[in-house]
Amino acid sequence: MRFYILICLLLASFAYAEQSATAFDPAAKVASVQLLSTANGVNGATVLSMGLKITLDDEWKTYWSSPGLAGAPPSIDWQGSENLAGVEWLWPVPQRMMVYDVETYGYKHEVIYPLQVTVTDPSKALALKAKITLLVCREVCIRTQVNLALSLPAIASSIDKASSAELQPYVANVPVNMHTTSASVQQLGWDSASSQLLIEVAGLTTPVLDGFVEGVDFTLFSQPQISQQDGVTRLIMRAEDMAGTPARLDPQQALKVTLTFAQGGITFTDTITRTVIEKTLPSWIYMLLLAVVGGFILNLMPCVLPVLSIKLLGVVESVCESSAQRRANFLLSAAGIFVAFWLLALLFIALKYFGVGFGWGVQFQSAAFLLIMIPVLLLFALNLLDKFDVQLPQSLMDKLSGSNKGHFYQGIFAVLLATPCSAPFLGTAVAFALAGSSWQIMVIFSGLALGLSLPYLLIAMWPNSVKVMPKPGMWMVRFRQFLAALLCATLVWLIWLLQAHSSMMLWVTFSVTICAMVILLLVKPGPKSLVMTLAIYLLLANTIIWSPESESLLQRNEIQSGSAIHWQVFEPERIAGYVAEGKTVFIDITADWCITCVVNERAVLQRSDIVARLNADNVVAMKGDWTKPDSQIEAYLKRYGRYAIPFNQVFGPALPQGKLLPELLTKDVVRVGLTQAGQ
């Protein structure tokens, strides 16, 4: 089937090529072409930086140097140009595109191909005449020819700043030759039995996102499976011919390989050797295991530990329950955890489908979510202090008391409190899931649910294990008070987060009112007090949500004062400029609701020796605040395949593409990262 589609596409391109030679050019409606020059004159330069800019409408696309199984790259005939010695064509990193069942490589919307133009005599003017042949495709393909001219005088005093600004991002996105880096090829192997190519490269300082192979006609190499171990990046790619059957490569075949990063990439040419690729676990199974481990560690984080402790306390208090009832209660809590994670997964799938930004824990950016969680936590705390024993409607009592439904809702509550925490392995698994397909999101989030519910499931398997706990006594009263204090601390934290969504006066009024409500419920518990406090709370909550200050505060991105570090506002477009000046750039993307971020800041970044390193003259510290929604930060995280924070990264002369740091920082990690970037 693929072969016939290729023939149809080829015939379509020739048909339109003949039509485009007439006075009516169909490509003119979907593409525009322009020559750019960063210099307004030759000015004695031997090599001039120029670019071929192609702007495409809608879903039209054009092609990379190696277009895949269909398409053709643009070309230029420079015949008739004066004072031109030669032109080197540079190719920015492409993207994978599908035309029917055929995968191609190229660009959509807009692309600028950087051109290095060498002049014959630097003392003379340059006159360029370019006959450009261009193929653009959507459901059909159009081949067209465009004639352009560009003249530069021998002397001109200024540069074209607008063209330079347009060209710079595309120049930065051109892969560099491996010989200019510290990386080296460990193996370029071909497994003829499975028709798979194995690429192993050591010394890379930037994560590889994709790989492209050139040098074999009519052969398609699949998107690679990428892994990393002991400093070696490993890529495995399947090879197919035009008919979709396993491809064959000649021994000693030379291949050109391009490995791409979030920006730019690296390229090399080498000869294949015979190898046998061992079968390993698929990447999603490995990520599933990480998800289970990360979910289990969440139980030990300050977000979830109080909920698990409350659950165990309830078991101790229910000494009259049978083992079967105890097992059922823990299974219900585990079911609540699974349902909550599945609902989160479905929400993320829907948001991804509609192109809406999302990430782990971003619900804490919403004032409405915070205002819902505050009374829920307050009621839990009052219940632990035996101040919430009034007779409420049965449906609400079922949710908050020790009934079967209550156990189920405790599981959901644990998940809601878990989301602002980022445990080890959790961020990696979540990033893999949210960057993958819908079924991968469901599988990984099921793994997180399994990990978080593991203590509940273990007790459900051995319900008599709780008998090792002390017998009921006065210690339980003290323990209930301790748990209530933990929940109250969480309550204070949520109230503190509301600062980002209201004016200071409104926030102070809200905080004082909450304190008065708590005192009233402690001193005079009862239905009337509860109804009155809830009515006042709903009034204040609506005031915060609909206040004009709430809307304006969402647009602010200020750096909090009081930090010993000289933070700059997060501006990713300035990173390349700082690196070009020989400076090291440290990126910290954080949020008030991110507990792991707070731990990193207090335990590592605020230490005197780290502060001194970050405040050095050759270091620029940038902080991005994701407490409130920020499309720029969201896009930056996605560029590196991240959907959760904390996010830390270093750039420098030795690491121009950047290096990601682990989610849990240590002083050694920060010091080594800054040293490597500045070498």
C-alpha cells in the first residue's frame, strides 16, 4: 500500500511541476520565499551569513536535506551571480511528518535555511541571482520555481538587525559536527536478523530526543528507542524499505547520523559493523516500574503521610472490626486511589487532545481548587479533635466519617494531597506518560496508583498485621492531636498560596476570618456555627475568585525579594546571549505550591557556598515562578519533555545546549553542573 501511495505522490509532484511553469503559480498561494542577509554590505568579509526564508500556509510543508520516503529538498541555481565563490547550505533540525501512510522529514509553517555565502573578492560588491526550486506538500504536492535577486554593496556601515534576529534561532538549531564536541561514537552496528540499527554515543551532555539516518536510498529508519546508561546514549532504529518490509544494508555501508536535542543536535558519518541487539524491556515497561516506585515513595512525603497515618489510626480505633472488614476498608481506600489517578489520566488525555496546557500539580495554580481544599482539610482536622461530631446530612457524613464510602474518599483525598509533591522517579515517569499516547498515560498513572496504594494493599493482604500496633489508650488522643496539627499546617500552607490570587488586603481579611471561624467551631461546635461559618466562607471565596485583582495577578511574573541570590526574571530568549558572552546560566523553575521545590531551595540553593557560586560575576541565575499559570514556562518545560517541577538546568560555554539537573538537588549536583557548564 505504501508503494502505491509513493507513486501517486510522485506523479502529483510532476503534474503540478508542469502547471507551475505557466503564468499561474499555485504555490504562490501557499508559500512565499525570501532571501535574507545579516549584512548590508560585503565590508571585506570572505563569508557572509544569509538565509532562505520559506513561509507556508496552514498544514503545508517543505523538506529537509533527506526528506524520507517522499518529497524533495529545496535547491538553488546561482547561475548569473557575480563575485560568488560558493554557498554552503545548512539544515536546521527537522520534524517527522506524515503524508497518508508515508513518513517524511521537514518543516511546517516557517523555516529559514541558513546559507554561508563565500565571495570571490571581499573588496567588491556581491550580486546574487537565485533560481529556487521548491516542493511543498499537503494532500497534494506542488513543485515551483522562484527567481530572486539580492545585491550587497562593497561597503555598508550597518547590519540588518531584523534579519539577524530572524536567522539566529535557525542557526542555533543546526546540528554541529561531532568532531567539534567531546562526544564520541562507541558503536554504529547493524543487526541483519532484526533489521535494526544500533547507535551508541558517549560524552553527550544533552538528552537526545530523536535521530535521523542518511546514506541509504528508499529506506526509512523508524523513530528511535532511546536509553542512557553509564554515560552512553543508546538508540535502536528499525529499517524498512518502500514496501514496508525489513530493509537490508550492505556490509561496510557508510551512514550519516543526526541526533537531535531540544535545540540543535550533533551529526557524524561512520561505517556500520555487524552486531546482535539484545532484547530489552520496552521503555514503557521500564517507566511503569519507575512509576510504581515513585508512587510508593509518595507515601513518605509530607503531603501524603498524614492521610496514611489517619488511616492506620482509624484501624487501631476499630478494634471490634473483623479481619474481613479491615481488609475491605483498606481495599476501598486503594480503590479510591486508583479511581483518582484514572480520573487525572482522563483529564490529562482530554487536555492534551484539545491542546490545553497541563502538568503535574498545576491544579494548585487555581484559586477555586485551593478554596475547595481549605474547608475539606479544616473539617478533617476538626474531626480529629472531636469537634466535628454534629449531625450533618447523611450523604456528607458518609464522605467524612468512617463508613465504607469514607474509606473510598480517603483514597481520593490522598491523591489530591500528593500532587504538589515530586518524589524521586515520579517526574521521569510522569514526563514519559504525558509526552506519550493516551494508553501510555493510563498505564503509567495506573503504576503511580499501584505504588501509592501499596501500603493499603499490603495491609489488606495481611489485615492482622495491625495487631503489632499499641493497644488503644491515651497515646491515641495525643496522636490524633498531632495529626490534626499536621493538617492545620497544610491548611495554613494552602491559605498562604492564596496570596498569588488576591490583593494583600483581601488575603489578610480572608486569613483573619478563617482564624475566627476555627475559634468559633472549637469553642462552640454545632450545626448553627457550621452553617454560619460556611456561609461566610462561600461569600469570601466568591469575592476572591471574581475580584479584579485576581485576574491582574495572574499576569504578574515578579521575583520575590528577600532572597540572598541575585535572581533575574526567567527570559529563555536571553540564555544564548549570556552563553555567547562566556557566562554560565542557572535556571530554577519553581512554585509556591511545589513542596519539593521548597526543599531544594532551603536545603541546597540557600546554602552560603551555593549562594556565593550563583552570585558570581560570570553566573546568571534565572528564576521562573509557576505558582500561577504561565504559558512561556509551560512551553519551555515541554521543549525538554518535562511536565512537572522542580526544573533546574545549567548552560554555559561548555554546555551551550544545556544540561538538566535531577529533581532532588544536592550541593554537589549544583557545584558540578556549574563547573561543567563553565569549563
